[in-house]
Amino acid sequence: MYFSNIVQYASSLFYQDTICKTGHLQRKFPLETFRNYIMSFKDNLNDNGIIIIGYIYTILDEWDSIGIFNKEIRDEVFPLDKFDYYYFKSIDYYESSYTNIDSKKEKDACLVYKKVS
């Protein structure tokens, strides 16, 4: 199952109409709701089937405004004992003449869940 970059819009899709004590929690709650929704599909997977939860552009950049791009929040919601990343070079890496200067252009990733038999 491939959910492309929907995870980037989790805060819009699963908006919490509540006042949170911190911005951290305001970004974390919708991401947790999105995770729970996506994980409701895991029983439909074959053994060793995967869910590609989301494509994360330039994973080495840590944007604070969107939960999935905040490493601290991402690690809390998608812990590495249950989820994994598949890393690869971004298209910017191949198209940019600045690649040798900006190493952040080297990594994009997909956040994945794999059903183990």
C-alpha cells in the first residue's frame, strides 16, 4: 500500500479543534491520528507486505512547522522498533549543480511499516 505524501497533510486532515499546551502536542496529535488510521489497514497486508506511509523529502532537514518533518515528533509517533525508513537520493541530487555543497540534497526517504509473518 502506498500513501505517497499524504502524511504531510495530516495536520489538515486530522485537525484537533482543541487548545494544546504546546506546539509540540498540536503537531503530534494529528500525526498520531494519521498513524492509527493507516495502521487500520495492516491486517489487509500479505505476510511481508508493506505500507509506504509517506514520502519524506530531504529527511535531513528538520522543519518544525509540520509534524512529520520534526525528527523528535516523528520518532515518538513512528518508533524505529515498529517502523523503518527506505533512504534514497532525491531528484535534486541529480539535477543540482550544488550537490557537492549541500549534502542535504542527498537523502529522501519513505517511512514504511512491514508486516512480519
